[in-house]
Amino acid sequence: MKTFATTIGFFALAVSAVPSTYRRPGLVQSNQLRRDLTRSALLEHAKKLQEFAEVTPEITRVAGSRGHNLTVDYIYDTLVKTGYYDVELQPFTYVFSEGNVTISAAGTSYESQYFQYAPGGTVEAPLISVSNFGCDAADFPTTVSGNIALVSRGTCEFGLKVALAGAAGAKGIIIYNNVLGPVGGGTLGPDERPEGKYIPAGSLSQEDALSLISKLNNGTSITANLDVDALIETRYTNNVIATSKCGDQSNIVFSGGHTDSVQAGPGINDDGSGSMGILEIALQLTKFTVNNAVRFGFWSAEEFGLLGSEHYITTAPAEELAKISLYLNFDMIASPNFGYFIYDGDGSAFNTTGPAGSDHIEHLFEDYLASVGIKTAPTEFDGRSDYGPFLEVNIPSGGLFTGAEGLKTPEEAIWWGGEAGVAYDVNYHAPGDDITNLNMGAWIQNTKAAAHAIATYAVSTEGIPKRTGQQKRGVKSDKPKARCGEDIPIAVM
Ligand SMILES: *[C@@H]1O[C@H](CO)[C@@H](O)[C@H](O)[C@H]1NC(C)=O
Ligand SMILES: *[C@@H]1O[C@H](CO)[C@@H](O)[C@H](O)[C@H]1NC(C)=O
Ligand SMILES: *[C@@H]1O[C@H](CO)[C@@H](O)[C@H](O)[C@H]1NC(C)=O
Ligand SMILES: *[C@@H]1O[C@H](CO)[C@@H](O)[C@H](O)[C@H]1NC(C)=O
Ligand SMILES: [Zn+2]
């Protein structure tokens, strides 16, 4: 009894005796949020990801790996600790696939890469060259039946070529590059196709394929050996979804990036840069209040075909989706030979206009980056990252991008420095996408731009049209507004 009374007395005294150690947090302001973002904090997060990838000899954070699970745990634990967010693990299953391919012909063995979801198998049979691009059943001669089809990349997806070759009776297919160099892997897509069944598939460089084709054209028959070792299995993974406890829960400002890498490497730029950029923003945001709820989505299995974001969108009830005011995507924002690209939400450059409001987001990024003296350029709004599923349900979207396998133009090298004629990220989807593959200057500038957009829309989404089915804005959450708007204790020592 005595202990109890004393404890109460102690707390009452502590609160009333030191009121100066408490402050009332203010409404978030872009400049204040940006001021608290540092290169060193970003680099600390990147070091963690590198460490997680190195837990296994493969050095990867591919969805389903130990390195990826540690990434998910790190994000989850970091955000839970703040007390500022409701944090959720959203589990889902997906079909994992990895494999190896060896190809040999006439005593020569060739370098080849595996296409995700291609079945395993060994085929030894004559090579049959396929005309056009193998995107139409009529491209496949009857002679491919029982043999190996040799098809150029281009015009349609890899999966369609493989399914059509299967339908034509081929026992295997080799897809060769349509420019110099190897194809570098790819995916057939996990779903069965109506056009035909997948068959063992591998890739060849254009040079290797053209030398074989010139012999075939000369009337020489070539027997090839195609050996595909594949692992295809159902696996479990998690998205992490964190929503501020405070702010209007019927008008959500949503940002996202993906947590997984490809199998080939640790994925520190793709997408350690985007996911850790928004994680650091989420941490710094806890010093402020917001008018609109702020949500962060850390997507898994993006590299298997945007699976985490797609799972989120396709399983959310319509009335939940209607509460999302807008979505901001950050996938690769620290490329070593970077460009400052903004998704072309208004369609002015690439003629693919996003849902109404996407133009507002693009202009907000343009205006902010111009205000800090950074030249920007639009990039295709083609749904190639996790904003794709958001576009499909008509949620206004936008985002930033520093470039992947595309080559920097001479004009861009004048704007941004770096090397013309070289990929924005020479280590894209490769083992070299490690802690040394980051341009820290581009990373901090883009993280600040992201923070500017989040802070601006967290205060007001004026200019973004209200979504169909969205409740009147300003409807208060029925959840207790823990911390947000309450006095925050300040450490005095
Ligand atoms: C990663 O997490 C998933 C989902 O919880 C689990 O099914 C899987 O076994 C884990 N993988 C490893 C390598 O720990
Ligand atoms: C691919 O090659 C590696 C290294 O030789 C091997 O460990 C692995 O089992 C192979 N097969 C698959 C399906 O990954
Ligand atoms: C094609 O055939 C001709 C005539 O038989 C021969 O001289 C030539 O070397 C062949 N070329 C190749 C690439 O096999
Ligand atoms: C832009 O897209 C629209 C609709 O897809 C199409 O009708 C129009 O021809 C396109 N314009 C240009 C310049 O490509
Ligand atoms: Zn990515």
C-alpha cells in the first residue's frame, strides 16, 4: 500500500515540478522537417541493409531471403518504437522463382541467364530460327515442333514468346538480345497464359546468337543443349504499413518504396534508397503534428512484379481506398550517375496522363526542386514500380527517380554532371548495387524533396481533387490521438 501511494506522489511531483521539459509539438512545416534530414542518418540505414544482405553468402535481400526478412524487421521495429504510428505487417504469399541456365552448341558453351518462372528441364535438339519477334503464333515455323526455338527479344513480353513457342510444340526456347550484350535475365510473369504453356527458356547475347544464325542461314544444322535448373515455389513475405495515429484518417497522404532487392545483389540503391529515405522521413515526422494522416507503405516482392503493392490494393475494401488522397513513390533515388527525374503525371512529355491530381504532384516536385536550384526532367509514368497498382484504382500519384539501366544523354550530363553514354545506374539489378553504389548528394536532395511533398500534403491536400466515395474531409478518427498533439517530453540530459 505504501509503495503504491509513494509512486503516485512521485509522478504527480515530477510532472508539476518540471513543466519546462515538455513542449507542445507544432504542425509540420516543410523547412523544419527537411532541416532534420541528414546524409549521415541515411547512410546509417544503408549500412544496416548492407549488413542484412551479407548475412548469407549470396549477398542479397531478395524477397523471402534472410536479408530481406531482417530488412522488414528493422523497418517494423524502428517504426513501432516511435509510438507515433499504427504499424502493421501485411503477410501475403507469392510464387518465388530462381534458376540457372547453361547453353552449349557444337562444342561451345555460352553465357546465359534464367527467366523467372521458366520451368526446369534439359533439352538437346536442333535450333530453329524464328522470324520476326515471335510475338505471333504465325512467326513460328512448323519445324520448331520438338526442337529449340531461337527468338529475338523485342516488341512483346518474354512470357508471350515462351508461351507461343510452347504452343507450337517447341521443347525449349532461347531468347537473344536485340542490342549488343546479354539479356541480363527477366521474368515471364508468374501467371499461366492462355496462349500456351511455358517451356524451358534461356537467353543469349546478340553476338552469340547472330553467329549461330549465320550458320543456320547457311544451311548448317546445329544441335544445342539447353539445361535449365529452376526453383519455383510458394513463399511468404510481408508488407509493412505504418499510419500516423494523428491526422484526418479519411484523407491519407501515402508514400511508398520497396524493401526487396533482386536475387543478384543487395539492392542498396534499388530500392534501399527510396525505402530508407521515407523511413528517415517517417522518423523525423514524429516531432510534429499533421492535419491529414500520413501513411508509409514498405512493399515486398516488387521485383517479382509489384506483388506487395498489388496485394495491398486488391485486398483493400473500396471505402478504405477512397480515403487515400494521393500516393508518392520513391524507387531508386540515389543512382550513381543520377538524373533528377519526376514522374510525368500531367502527360506533357510522354502522353500518359495520371489520375487527376497527378499533375499537381508533378508540379509540386518541379517547383520545389527548381526553388533549390535543381534542374529536373520528366520520366515516363508507365507504372513500372509500385505506383502502378495505385494508378489502376485511379489514385493520384507521383514520385521521383534517378534512373536505372537507361543511358545518360550528353545534354543531361551538362545539366547534372556525370558521364554521358553511361547507364544512370551501372549496377542496376547487379551484385554491385551495394553501399558504394549511392550518390549521397542526389539521395539527400531527393529525400528532402520527398519530405517537402509529404509535409505540404500533410498540412493540406488542396489542389488534389476529392476522390469518388471519399468522406467529407475533416472527419476525425475515432481512434485515440495518442502522442499527436500531446505534450512531448524533451530529454534534458
Ligand atoms: C522470411 O519470412 C517469411 C515470412 O514470415 C518466412 O516464411 C520465411 O521462412 C523467412 N525466411 C527466412 C530465410 O528466414
Ligand atoms: C544454381 O546455381 C547455384 C550455384 O551453382 C546452385 O547452388 C543452385 O542450386 C542452382 N540452382 C538453382 C535453382 O538456383
Ligand atoms: C557458308 O557456306 C559457304 C559455302 O558452303 C562457306 O564458304 C562459308 O564459310 C559458310 N559460312 C559460315 C559462316 O559457315
Ligand atoms: C496521346 O494519347 C491519346 C490517347 O491514348 C491518343 O489518342 C493520342 O493520339 C496521343 N497523342 C500523341 C501525340 O501521341
Ligand atoms: Zn526498384
